[in-house]
Amino acid sequence: MIMDDRKKLLLKEIVENYVKTVKPVGSNSLCKKLKCSSATIRNEMVALENMGYIEKNHISSGRIPSELGYKYYVEHLMKPKDLTGEDMLKLQTIFSNNELRVSDAVTKCLEIISDLTNYTSVVLGKSSGDNLLKQINIIALDEKKIIAVVCTDKGVVENKQFILPSGTNIEEVVKTGEMINKMLVGTPINKVAEKLEFEIKPIIAKKVKDYETVYNIFYDAFNDFLHHNTNIHVAGRVNLLKEPEYDDTASIKRIASKLEDESFKEIVDTSDKDDELKIYIGEESKFDDNVTVIKKKYKSGGEEGTIAIIGPKRMEYERVVSLLNFMVDKIEGKDDGKQ
């Protein structure tokens, strides 16, 4: 069958009507809108059903969009919705605060978007791979304690305290730290561990008696650095559970357990090389067959990450897309030097 203009308009109306009302759409409600007879609407609905774009609701004669119908709507019929002045003002207020780091601004915006949409919002952020090591300093606090301070060229600073094993020569640790620092300066942060293992460890093994202790200090310091600079933040975790799609005990338990599972950050993380907004509906969301995940990457200064909105397949696609695009545009235009 051909997806002609009338079928497209009918599918658009069914999707948008169902998103608003959460009620199956009948032919009578569409007659006036499409200026067609009830019989014509019913025939077109049968055609759309045969094409797989809509399906019957078991408790009603009306139709609801199928997963294929949502996908067609997103790809061919949806138009981003203009944000209201109130929505824009709430988000702009965050970015007008120049005291906020980019990561803090993203977190606060997530909370606002989650409140505005009643969906769950997630950000997976990390220090960008283009952060280069500026220096790592080993500072002795006393005979047994030291602090390793890691600094990048983007101004990201992390420190970690260590208690040295009994009998460790603290002066040797500090001097070895200076030597390793010279060999690592300018290395991309995400390449430091590899360089430590394969290039630096063999060198210090020949020159330093207690090289394993020193190596482990550096290795742990950088692992800690990467851990702190790869973080996930979730806003409105329970919002998804309030949607009518998940009103039975089994669905609530299923979704709740997935939201608590650390592995769900995999749905946010992405290997996509481009920065285009992505929409994953149902099974392709890799989260649950009855959700949609809309996500987009951001990059500002030394920070980058992926923001995702998780909601039902019956999602306000136009509004969420507009909110996400607006937010990312603001993030990437924000340059406060507080990375």
C-alpha cells in the first residue's frame, strides 16, 4: 500500500492524539479534523493497520500507534515544537549563572527537564579525551602519607591520598614521581594507564628498588581520576514509573530494577561518532521494549558527555527534541573556564 498524504495526516493525528490522551483513537474523533466521512476514516485506519503503523487496543475499538508507527512519525511527520517562554526561561536561568561549572549546569538542567516532561533524565559525563596531562605531583604529608595531585591542561584537578607500606622510602617515591611526571606530561588522559604499563614501568623497574609501590600509586591515582571524571547522574528516576503504561506490578518491578541497575548507563553511552540527536524506540532502546530513549552528545571545553531522556513510547517527541537541542546548544555555547 502507498503511504499517501491522507494516511500520513491520519497517522500523525493518531500519534499526537494518543500521546495527549492515552486513549485509543476512534474514527469519529477524526472526521472533523480530516474533513472525511467516518467510513473513509475507518477504511484508512484499516489500511494503516495492515501496513503495521497502528494496532487495535484490546479493550476498545479505537487504534493506538504501533512501534513502527512511532518510528515513521519520528522520521517523517514530526516537527520540533517551539519551546514556551516559561520553558526557555527556566533553562536560561541556569546558563546565566557564570559561577557554575559546565557539569553542574548540565545536572541542574536535567532536573528541570525531568520536571517539565515528567520523564527520567540521564547524563553520562566525562573528561574529554583531549585533556592532556599537565602534571602530577607527589606531596609528602608525613612519613607514611602522600597525596598525588593530577592536573590537566584544561584545568581539571583531582587528588588522592595514599598511606605508604611500612619501610617505604618516601624521598624515593617523590623523586620517582618527578621522573614519571616528566615522561607523562602532554599525554592524553585516556592514554596514561597504557603508557604507564608498557613504557614507564619497565624503565622505573631498572632504576627504583621499590618500583611496584610507586607504580601502583600512579596507576591508582589515574584510575581514580578517570572514575571521578566519568559519572552518571539521574534525575526523575521515579517519573517513568508514574506513566500509565507501567501501572501493573510486573511492569513497575521490571522498570524499577533496570533504573537501579548500574548497567543501564550503557543505554546512554554511545559509540556514535556524529553528534546528531538519536531516537531509539522500543526494542532498539536496549532498555525496555516499552520505552523511548532520546539522546544527544555535548562537548564544552574540557568536558563532554551524553544526555538522554527516557520515557514511554507514547512520548511528547516534539517537545523533548526541542528541549534537548536547546539545552545542548546552550551547553556548547557556555565557556566559563571552570572545567
